[in-house]
Amino acid sequence: MEIKEASKTQRERRGASSLKQMLMKRCSSFVKKSNEEDVPKKGYFAVYVGHFRDRHVIPITSLNHPTFKMMLQKSEEEFGFRQESGLTIPCDQNTFLTLLDSITSY
């Protein structure tokens, strides 16, 4: 019995060790990405807009506005939920800036 318990404990340790290594690898790649781009300050998030995917950092409070909710729905319809390179809003740059101005003055 003691031998089986020891081998079970060893397997658990190896499993925990490999899980820890996997998490560390993912976290380190996230840190590298964060250093490459400016990370928005607390209360803000980045979206990408237009043909050239210009980056805009906007307040999280924008999420409550009906117009922004509509833009998120359009984004989900066009790109789906799994956007690998950031949240992309399918909108012309000038239109987005006009909508953003009306949203932030809401």
C-alpha cells in the first residue's frame, strides 16, 4: 500500500509541476506582449478600428452606451468572439471617432 501511495504522490507532483510550467510559459508570453504595447491604465481598454486597425484606448464606461453595444454586436457578427489580435470594431475611423465623441459626452 505504501508503495502505491508514494507513486500516486509522485504523479501528482509531476502533474502539478507540468501545470505550473505551462502557466508560467503563458504568463511570460503575456508579459512580453504587454511590454510590446502600451497597456491601458485602469478603467480603460483598447480597441482596433478601421482598415489599418488604428488603436484607440477608451474608457470602460463606454460599454454601457447603447451605440457601443451595437458596435460590439457588429464586431461579434463579423469576427466572432475569438479575436486573436485584440478587439476589432468593424467601423470606419472617422465614424468611430464621431461615435466615440458622442459616447464619452453621454
